[in-house]
Amino acid sequence: MSTGAASPAFLHEPPVQTLFSNSTGALVSCSASGQPRPSVAWTNETGSPLEPLPGLRRVRPDGTLEFFPFRGEEYRQDVHSARYRCRASNALGTVGVKGCLFSTSEASH
């Protein structure tokens, strides 16, 4: 009898590079299938989990990475021009995406 268990597989991988404007922000989806349902997490380039930064960045419950619109003086290179990785895990394994580069276009003040 089959248990239906399956290791994670990406349904939607984020693009290799995302360029966004400080006036619009950005939403970047990362989703995966598997049984049991995998958890999706974003990490920085060193592998540390992303912490929410109110008004700048958060990971939504569905695994989407959201960058909020921001004023030019709120620009942070470690947030707005950095590499991030998406990872999906369940009891049967983990899959990850190579580093995705996020950068803002020229900030308007």
C-alpha cells in the first residue's frame, strides 16, 4: 500500500535576478509540492533564515518574499541589493534554489 509520501519539488522557482523599483517594491514567489506538505523558507547568501524587517521585507505565509516600497533614504544594500535563496523541506528531504539576486533600480528621493 502506497503512503503517497513525496519529497519536495518546486512548483514555482524564483527568477535568477529580480530588479525592482523603490516606489513599487516586489513580490517573488517560491512554492513547492510534496507529501507531507513542504515548508518554504528564504535564507540570505550565508544560509541564515530571513528575519522580517518591518517596512522593508517579509516572507508571506505562502512562501512569497515581499519587498515593500521604500523612500530613497531607507535603502539598505544588505536588503535591497543582495542574494537570497529559497528552500523547501519536508520529512523526506530538502530542495533549494541557487542564489537569486535582488536589486533595486535607481532609487528616487
